[in-house]
Amino acid sequence: MMKGGFEVVHATLDMIQPHREPLWDFASVGFPTTSVAAAAVSSIPRQNLENRCINLERNELSDWVEQVTKKLIDDLPAQNTDTDDHHSSTLQAPADIPMVCEDSFPPSLLGDFRPRKTVTSSDFDELQWSNINGGNDRGLSRLDEQGLSLITLLLECAVAISIDNLGEAHRMLLELTQMASPYALSCAERVVAYFAKAMSSRVINSWLGICSPLINYKTVHCAFQAFNNVSPFIKFAHFTSNQAILEAFHRRDRVHIIDLDIMQGLQWPALFHILATRMEGPPHVTMTGMGSSMELLTETGKQLSNFAKRLGMSFEFHPIAKKFGEIDITTVRLRRGETLAIHWLQHSLYDATGPDWKTMRLMEQLGPRIITLVEQDLSHGGSFLDRFVGSLHYYSTMFDSLGAYLAADDPNRHRIEHCLLYREINNILAIGGPARSGEDKMKQWRSELAARNSFVQVPMSSNSMAQAQLILNMFPPAHGYRLVQGDGTLRLGWKDTSLFTASAWTSHISR
């Protein structure tokens, strides 16, 4: 299995390097030399110093956001101080080492809290202009005064919304939308622009009632592909999951994969290639693709079928234009003798799976041999202010990571920020999170899986770790991506903040 694990990566480096060719241009799938990885690194955009975000040495925006929100939490008496549901969002590692292995993480600074008073700009003056970095002035010195003022006003607005002072919130939002631009050079200003837009939707929804925005799935999928091309996060999710699935399918002749939100099926050609070249021969592969658009599902199935045919692999594709939590076990065409894998790359773009309790129940009924789960290290539960604080820190880090090497006027950067990150921010703040039905969403799925007798965790293997590290090697260490292994999971983050966690699980009744 060690050999097969590395073949997954080497056979598909030409697919995962940053590129601008059409998605399904797989005219030549081979085993490229190591020069491919070097080409991938050299193709990463560079730009002049003045076009970068202000923060180069460390993620100053997200660091400052964490400090100022901690100040807010400390100033407001907590109603619920239980932080068991809040997994660590901090990657603890030496600054000069891009990958470490640890078994435990310190608790996050950001927990559940409720406001008891209206916060004004004077409450943040000390944080704005004093040294919050333990005597080191270099952190805030390069953040411009306007960016600090904008974030302070955004925090005041969030508190106003949380106590239903919508008139005052509306006044501040008018000011924010006039001052902040999503095209600015400053990451702080771009973050504020998108958060202000989402919070404006929240205020309107509060006045008019909750509404669900229309989703252009083609636009979302194109932006998702652009994100995959310029950062390691999606590649990390795909290749670590593929490795776990490959190991679960060892010596299995008939396999079935259920992708809970397949989109364009970006990750599956890599797995198909290694399955087709197994020493024991390729298995018969059945794939069930879940999604919201039958048209897009059909196109994805056609592309995957054509790719499998070129590999000489027996393949079936079954599209289901429904959410996993809205179907029953009879909808899934699971045959006797098939080894089942369920894959779920979670996101906050929209509610992809429906009610969580129904999704969990169906997983228990299906009894998969492997569940691969990639979660955002971001909680969707709690009050508006809970979600605001967590998402502001999380997405400040995401904007920092993009701004670290993509120019402010890079079209892919704007596409990712506008079509992906803003949509997630809006869904969390304005809509109330992925659940639009009002049903509770599980804050952390791996904790829920661990708490049930139906599932047991499968530690991510050394092969998965090797693949994740190989992907990170495609990006210069100066870009700040960090990989941590611990508690049977793999976490990928930027600087000291964990952003995505991959884990694997098996059912006690799996075949």
C-alpha cells in the first residue's frame, strides 16, 4: 500500500499544479518527473511589494482580529463558558517549521458569549494603538489607521445587531459600505467590505424575514476550481481523502463511492487512475453523486465516465439531485458485495446535506467501510455574535493567505473572494448558517461521530501525511501553510491558524 499511496500523488501532479487549462483536459495522464513540482512552484504568481497586503512577515490582520475579539469577549460577561464544542483553531508549531506532529492543541481564544452592553469605539482604542503583541511593535505598525478604524466600526456594528439595535447598525453599515472596497490593496478593507455587505443582508432579513438567495452553481464551481488552482486547501482535502479510500478499497473488486456534494468531481480522476493500475486489477466502481442541479450532475457524470473509459475501468454513475439528509436508504443503489465509501468535503457555501440528524441516521443505516470527512475549523452554531467572531477570525486568515502572494488586482483572487468566501460569510451571518430550516447544525461532525457507538475513527495513515506534505512542497515555505498531525487527524492551516481538518471513520457494521 505504501507504493500505491505515493503513486496517487505522482500520477496526478500534472492535474493538481496551478493551471489555466479546461478542467477535463486529461489528454495525457502519466507519471511526470520531479520537474513538474518545480514547475508548479514557479508558476505561483508573484507581485510587487506594493500590491501585496500590508502583512508579509505574519498574519497581522487575523492576529489583530483575534486579539480585539478576545478583548470584546473579556469585556462582555459570558453566558455560556463551556468551550467543549469549540475545537482548537490554533496550530502550535515553531515559526520556521512548516510541518509538525502533535497530539494536543491549546483551547481557542474564541468561545461562546453574549453581549450585555453596547460597545463603542473607545472600548477598542487601547487595542488599536497599544502594543498587543507582548512588547513587539512590528505587528500593528504596518496596519494602516483606516483599516483599524474600519474593523473597529465593524465590531461595533456586530454588537448593535446582536442586541437588535438595527437602526444604529444600519447607520454604521452605510458608513462602512462607503468607506470599504472589495478591490482595496489592504486585506483589512477587503474583509470589512464583504462582512459589511453580509451584515447589511442580515439587517434587511431581520426587517423583512429570512430569505434564501439564489445560487448560481456554475459560478460557484468555477470559483471553486480557481481556488483549487492557487491554494493547497482543496488539494489537501482531495488527496488525503483519496488515500484513505484507496486503503479501504484494498483487494476489493466492487466498490461504491457516495460524494455528498460532488460539484465537478475534481478529486476523482486521481483516484480512478491508481485504481485502474492496481496490481490485482481495477475494481468495478459505482459512484453516486449528490448535488442540487441534475444538469450539472449529468455533465460531471459524463466527464467521469469518459475518463474511466479511457482508463479501461468499469464504471457507473448515479446522479441524485437531492440532499443526502432528504433521501432514504432505498434511493442509494447499493448492491450486495459492494464496499462503500462516503466522502464529505464540508463548506459554508450552501446547505449541501440537509438536516444533520437525518444525514447521520442514513450514514448509520448504510454502514460504510470508510467515511472521509474534511471540515472547516469554523463553528456554525451559537448566536449571531458567536458566528461573527469565529467567522471574522477564520476569514481574515483566509484573506491573509490569498493576499500573501496574489496581487490585489489578480482576477482569480477577486473571483475566489467574491464567489466563494463572501458567499460563505453571507451564509453564516445573513442566512444563519448552512441550515436555513432553523434546525440545529452539528458544530463538529467528528466529535458527533466519535460520540456514537456506530462509528470508530480510522487514524489518517503515514501515506496520507506524505501526500499532504508533498502537496505543501509545491508552495514555498514563505507562503505560510502549515500541516499538523494529531488525534488521528490531519490539519492544514495558515501561519498559526488551523483552517481545515481531515479525518476518517468506519462503521461497526461495514462490509
